[in-house]
Amino acid sequence: MDGTGVRYNDEQYHFQVSRLSTVDKIRIQGGRRLSGRIPISGAKNAALPLMCASLLTEDTLTLVNLPHLADISTLATLLAQHGVEIGMDGHASGGHTGRALKLTAGEITNTTAPYDLVRKMRASVLVLGPLVARTGKARVSLPGGCAIGARPVDLHLKGLQALGAEIDLQQGYIEARAPGGLKGGRYVFPSVSVGATENLVMAAALAEGETVLVNAAREPEVVDLCRCLKAMGAEIDGAGSDTIRIHGQKNLAGTTYPVVADRIEAGTYAIAAAITGGDVELVGVKLAMIEALAKQLAEAGVAVTATAEGVRVSGSNGVIGTDVITEPYPGFPTDLQAQFMTLMTVAEGASMITETIFENRFMHVPELSRMGANITVHQSSALVRGVKKLNGAPVMATDLRASVSLVLAGLAAEGVTEVNRVYHLDRGYERIEEKLGACGAAIERVRPAVAADE
């Protein structure tokens, strides 16, 4: 049993969260130009739904290129209490190399996803569709997660109702029932939702008949999930378009599947190269995956080019202010908005950053202002006037992407920056100190002193 409460039946495998502390800090001595290569990890936002897909089959689903993150550990703990056996394979398998996470839901022993686990991470709600599809019932706590505005689960619930599920909300829990099994249906999303699309695709994979999802999310992570489900025996057409058709199967089989590279992590390190005037190769990601960001960086004067192993980013010519509007894929991702705003704080001229996906996602602005940034927020837009330099300061992370934006600011700032509440950061960035440090950043994790008897 490791620090997450999950028993691994092969080798003991400690997710990164086991060594983390809520009082850790990241300390950065700014002003160093980044140069080198950064390997891009598997995508957290792809890995989480893929892990939930293990609930759809009694066979083993093996995932390779899985990032070692706090959110992965949280979901592993949740899946384990549903009856999923979790093991590690340290050998090559299925044509892939490296360690692989093995998930086997031979029997679903518990269909309740409790509040104390679900509240830690919104993606936990992705067990809802698979549980109802596999067992005919589920009781899932209403989710928590980052405080970046309301992200209601009503689209998940209405979509399941379109597949014949009965839904009740009781004492903070979603209670879903489909005693006769889910039936194929048609659901038109009133707005694009990645999570709801993923939940319904998984539910429909075991529903009787055909399901058509209209105005579905087109994100690479959705496509990755559909590819994995197809490898498990699902019939899915239209992944990557706004209309997905799923022909339900009675059973799905196990498979070995590699998690796609993390385009948000890649984009974050691309911005790190730009903000330090550096030259960095992002290894393992394709330029097409960060195309929207690459376009904005090019407008800002940053060179982004494809290489044999990934993408090269060079910010040696300085940065020019440019406007950005977040949009559903293939538009500019909301998960890179805070990072791009940080880049614009030291750009020449002004820029307008407009957030259209989530409200209340400018919580990093007061902290950037403490470092000397000139930002004026009006409703869903922020006017950023570039300054010559940022100044190091103690700052506080409020959510995952805001936390990494403060790390980026620290890389560019004059003096020392300390980022507090880095547990937010550890939810989505694997070994960030090591990756940036290997490229020349003066960055370290500072842990509190531990008593000798602990």
C-alpha cells in the first residue's frame, strides 16, 4: 500500500503525489535563458478518461506513457474503491516500452464515488457514464476541483437521460439508474463540453443501439479516448468532428494503449522558452497539436518550427504584444490563457486577453500584479500593457494553470520568486523543477523541515 491508499499487485509504484506536501514551495532565481530539450509527458487530460474506460470491461486495460501526477493518483484511488485492480508492468508490452499502468475491473464491487475523493478533482465525475453502462447504476458525488468558475455537470446528466438513464440529485450526490441497460439515443450539446462528451462516449459504448452526439467536443483528448475505445472493440465514427456516432457493444475487451502527449504541458514550456528569450526543443509532441498557440507565438515574434523529434521554440528576438481569445478546440485553449498572459506582461506594447470558456479564470492577475505586471481586468477581458521587467516576489497559486503562470513569471523576473500552494501545480506538471532545471533554470522545490522522528 503506498501513500495514495492503492494496492499495486505487481511492483510498488509511487505516484508523484506520495512525496508531495501541501506546504512545499517552488523557489526561482529569475533571469536565466532556457536552452535545451524538454521531454513532454503523457497528457493528464487524456489519461484520466482513459483510466475511467477500464470500468467498461472485465479485461485488463494497460496504459503506457502515463504521467506521474497527483490527479492520476487521486483517480487511481477512486477506481480501486470501485473494485479495479491496479498494477504496474515494468517491461515492454504491445509494441510499447517503459512502465505501464494495468487496470482490471473484473468485478465492480462498489458503484458509489464518495465525496471525499470526488471533491478533490472534477474529472472524477467521468466514472459516472461507465458505471451506469456497466452495472445499471451509479451514485457519484457532485464534483469539486479548481475554483475557476462554475463548470456544471448538467450536460453529463441530460446526455445520460437521452440514453435512458433515470437521474436524481440527493444530498449532494448524482444517483443514476438504468436497470434495463442504456439505450442508444441522440443528444445535442447546447454548448461544447469535453468532459460531458467523454462521459457520454464511454456510456454509449455499452448502450444498446446507436448513439449520435451532436456539437461534441473535438479536442485531441476526446479523439484519444475514442481511439482507445475502438481498440477495445467499440464502434465509433466521427471522433475529431462535431458529430460522433457510437454503435454500442455488449462487451468490450482489454487492450494496451499509449497516452497521447500533453499539448498543454508542451504549450507551457513553449511559453517558458519565449518568456526567457530561450531556445528549447519540446520532444515527443507534434506541431499540429499546439497549432493555435504556435500561431499566436508567431504573431508575437517567437519562432516555432517542427523538428524530427518534436517542436523547437526560440524567443531570442523578443516578444510583441498580441491579442488572444480562448475558444473550444481547435481554437486557443483556455488552459494556456494564464501562461500566455504572463508572456504578454513582458511583451512590447499591449495585448487583450479574452476568456470565453470559464468565468473567474483571471485569479492569477493579482499575483502577477504583485510582480510588477500592468493588467486591467474588465469582465471577461484583460488588457495587458507590457513592462520592461517583472520583479521577484512571494506569490500564491490559486489553481493549476494559474500556478504554472507564476512559475513562468518567476523565470523572467529579476530576483527571487517563491510560489506557494504548489500542490495545484503538482496536479498537472510532472517533475517541472527537473525539466526546467535541465534547461538552465535556477529552480528548486523547498520542503519544510521534517522532525527526526517522522
